[in-house]
Amino acid sequence: MIGVTTAIVHDTRVKRTDGTYAVKLRITYNREQKYYPINVHLTKEDWIRTQAEKPRNESKEHKLYFNKIEQRAVDIIKELNPFSFEGFEKKFDQRVDRTKDVLTYFDNYIKQLYKAERSGTADSYECAVNSFKKFLESKGRKRLNFGDVTPEWLTEYEKWMLDEEKSSSTIGIYIRSLRTIINLGINDGALGREFYPFGKRKYQIPSSRNVKKALVILDIKAIVNYKTKTEAEARARDLWVFSYLCNGANVKDIARLQYKNIDATKITFIRAKTERTTKNNLKLIVVMLLPEIKQIIDKWGVKPAKPDTYVFGFLSKSDTAEEELAKVRQATKTINKYMKRIGKDLKIDTKLTTYTARHTFATVLKRSGATTEFISESLGHKDLRTTENYLDSFEDSVKESFQRQLLNFDSK
């Protein structure tokens, strides 16, 4: 609107104890000026760096943020006819919840997850927020404002993580956690939707297909027939085989298995991972009770076999969510430790872990001709795309036999 001007200024009238001054949006109308804080504080030197022709690093992030704030102000002013400071303030309102930074939101969300007994997810978010804190420390900062999370900031974080030799998979997990927090902030009014940093032509979260970890059937045979050296090694091997035969059940599901989940012909359970996220469409996992599965239960199962007794004795009824998480992690660690030794003895190139058992279950079914739909149902996946990520490519010998058909001139 004609007669209204905007500017981002460094308000040096009041110096903070840390030596910084507030950066503000200044609106001028009819010779009257009003200042609006945008939750950024800089030293005089840092402010000067943001005004350079080509600011770099954090100065560039600030400059881009300033430009977005000013553009938002201009857009609001265009909507106001006639203009008034009161009307502008209602639409602009940078004060709503902006005293809460991203890290505060993370902490509050983690508390909610623990309260909901989602300890595994809470732990994942804690790992993410600790990573972001380390990144901020590397830049001499402790606070992360919602407005700081720009595509440029995210790209710089990704580069820092890669320099720290972190995988694209880990980066993706952490940034998806951050995206959840950003969405919460937007819903609460802590950030305007126009500043959402994710999406096309913005920042795109890296995604990497899992490195294929499936074994061939001869590897499975070698593991089953392996002569274990100790009882602990035998138990770890048998539990790994149990996972493989029970639709690739993960350790948490095995730990939570109770005798009431087992009848004369089958085992039924609901995956702990989906129990809370799909309450309206719970998928029951059904495993036929093969003799080999029953043998493992008879050998290692807790006695007496009461309905509410945990089959393998990893957990107790009095465990809190945090205690359950710790016990499941320890069980996973123990199984993986012994399977690593077995894999080394058998000269199996693929690293043997509990995840390998799950992935191999899906892939062996695929190689046997099972449909993706059947495999998806067996794994308890909500959609086929998740299942497809589990499926390995065919073995080289199978590929070769197919390729040979290209020159099989004798076929009719």
C-alpha cells in the first residue's frame, strides 16, 4: 500500500546482557514508526555480516529469514485497505508462542511420548534433539528458533552430519523428527505456514533404500545346523531362527509373546510397533506352529506355561515402558553379539542381526514365488510400498537362468 514502508532493523537502543541487540521489523505509516520483534538477537558485528552483499553461513540464514519476514509484512499490508497498525498487528502477530523454541517443543513432545509409554519413539526423538544441540554448539549457539529452520539451515545440518560420518538413513530419521516438531509449531502459531521449509523447491529429506541384508537359503541351512559352543550361543541362535520362522518377528514382539498367544496350530499376535498407531485397523499376525517353532518354545520357554506368562522370560509384568525398552535392547544386543560370531565362523558375508532374520524371511518368500500381498500381510505392513523395501533382488543364479533364456533358440 502506498505510504507504508517496511524495513528490518537492528535496534541498538537496548543492549542485552549477552552483548546482543534485538532485530525488529519496522513499519512506517504517516510518519509514525512501530517496531515488531522477530525473536532474533545479534551483536553489532553479526548484524553487519548479515548486511554483506553475499552473506555466508549463519549470516545467510538470518538474511533469508529477514527477507521472509519482510515479504510476509508486505503481503499483509497489501491485504489491508485501509491500512491500520491494529489490523496489521492482528495478522502479523509474531508474538504467539515464539518464546518457545524448537528444542523446547522437542522436550515437551518427548515427555508426551514417555507418558504414552512410547519409550522407543521417545528415545529416537531424544537422539535427534541431541544431534541438533551438537550442531548448534558447533556454531556457538544454544537456541533454535522456528524461523531459523530454513532450507539452507537444513542443508547445512545435513552436510555437518555427513562430515560426522553419519548415514543418510540416520539424517533422514532425525530430520523427520524435526519435521514433526515444525508441524506442531505451525499448528500452535509459532511459525507461519509460508515459512514451512520442506517440500519441492525447498528442502527434501534424504531417503536411502536399505542396504540389502537378506541371506540365501543355504546360509539359513548352515545357521540351523551350526554346532553351538555354549548354551548362551545356542539360545541366541534359536531365538534368531524363531524370529525368521515367525514372520520375521522383531525382538520386542518375541519378548512380549505370552502363552495365550499360542494354540495347538498357530501363534497370533499384534506387532507392538503398530499397536498404538493403527488402533482402528489392527493387523493380526498369524504364524503356523511348525514343529521347529514348537521345539524352540519347548526348549527355551518359561515353565509353567500359564496363559499370561511371557514365553521367553525377557519381561515381567511389573516392567515400566522404560524398563521394557531397556530389556528388549539388551536382548537384541545379546542375540546380535552371538550371531555375529556364528556368521564369522560360517564365513557368511552378510552381517547377521535380528533385522537380517526379518528381511530374509520376506526375501525367501519372494524367491519362493509368494505374492507381495501375502508377504505384506505376514509382516504386518500397512501398505505394499513398505514391503517392497524389504524385498531383496533375486539370487545371481536365478538371474543367470533367466538371462540364458534370451539365447535359448531351441525353445518353442
